[in-house]
Amino acid sequence: MKKRLSLLLAFVLCLGLMPCAYADNNPFNDVAPDFWAYDSILETYNDGVMMGTGTDEHGNKVFSPSGKLNMAQFVTVLTRAFYNDDVANSTREGAWPNQNYDAAEKHNLFAGLTRWGSDIEVTREVMAQMMYNVMVDKGVVLPNDSEIQMTISKIPDFATVDSSYGTAVAVCYYWELLA
């Protein structure tokens, strides 16, 4: 689970690239083989976790590595990665993220969030809280208070973290999901 969460965070924090067509085995027109997250992006695509953000004007799939991640996209990635059976079996109707929201609500992934909605940009703090919620739901043994305090002392900009997300950020930093 730690590897999957690490890969997930790497994907959503991708840096921008100029669109360009690449190798036949790469489904995305805007991710070059020398991109730092290339292999991880292809792995999550092949696992069915990340399918891209759409198509370009020529009908080629795009990943949008320089795009901003919104809540609907992040919820979709988390639920595909950790609760895909719940997504597939959801009876909620409507737009593409609805089944994913259903699974996220079932597993309490929105706990601790001060606000959320489909088009809201996802910050690292929100990502940390939602990944923390996955860990809680999956029964991951979390660091104790002493380990959390030690971890907080190693985060140079922890004072800028919204206090409502502090524990989640520290736990994700502890597990090296954030750096």
C-alpha cells in the first residue's frame, strides 16, 4: 500500500511537458519516455487506476502532467486504486465521478476535510488527509505520538500547514508519501 500511495502522489504532482507524440506503447500524447514519472504513469494506466484526462484535438489520449488536479480526479484515482470493487458495484447514477464519490463516502475519505467538491483544486494538505483516511480505513498501523512529533520537527515548512491537516501531513511525511 505504501508503494501505491507513493506512486499516486508522484503522479498528481507531475511537472509540465510540451505535448508531443511518443512510442506506440505509451497511450498518452503528452508524456515523454524521459519524463521522471513515465514508468509510474504507464503502470497506473495499465492497472486501470489513471486513464488520463481526455483527448487532444486529434483524438490522442492526454495525461495533462502540468494540469491542476481537482477533487473529482483525485477521488477517482484513490477509489480506483483502493476500492475498485465498490466503484464497480456502486448503484449511484450520473456523471463519471459519482460512483467514485459513492465509494469515497462509504469509506469516509472526506473525513477531516474543511470543504470538498468536484471542481475544487486538490492541495497537498487535502491529498495528505485523504491518503491518511485510506490508511485509517485499511487498518494501517500509524506512527505513535512521539513518532509524529519527531516527524513534524523534520518538516521545514510545517508551520505553514493548516492545523486541521497537521496529523495527516505528518503521517504521510513519516511514510515518505510526501517530501
